[in-house]
Amino acid sequence: MKELSDKNYDYYTIFAQANSVQFKASPDNKNLQKHHIDQIVLVNAGDLKSVDFACYFGPDSLVPFPLFPQYNDTLNALIIKPR
């Protein structure tokens, strides 16, 4: 596995909009980083306190994979994690 210190970075554009967060890989990525995202933290998220459902759709599938959102009052953040 390559380390980030190797400076072999992969770049993504992140779109956050009403009811969705989308990640799009840069066309220049060489897929050198074999890693996964273990959580998404949406900050300044007071308006998302009541969110109780999240899911993930893979790039080639319309089958939803459930995720677990949890609001953190101290951080004013919504934290989304897999099981």
C-alpha cells in the first residue's frame, strides 16, 4: 500500500447539496492510494440534527448500502459512518 508521504495523491471533487454528498475522482488520478473513507463529517450542521438515514450508491450500482448518521452536539457536526 502506498503511503500519503509518497506524494502519490489522488484528487476528488466533493459536491455537497441538499440531501446528497457526491465524490468524483479526478480524471488524472492513477488510483495509487488504496484506501477507503471511514467517515464523512459535515460541519456547521445544525440543520441536520434530525437526519436518521444515509446510504451509499456505488459507481456501478443502484443498490443502496446503508450508512449510519449520528449528530454530535458538541461539534455541531453530522458524522456518517458505515456499520
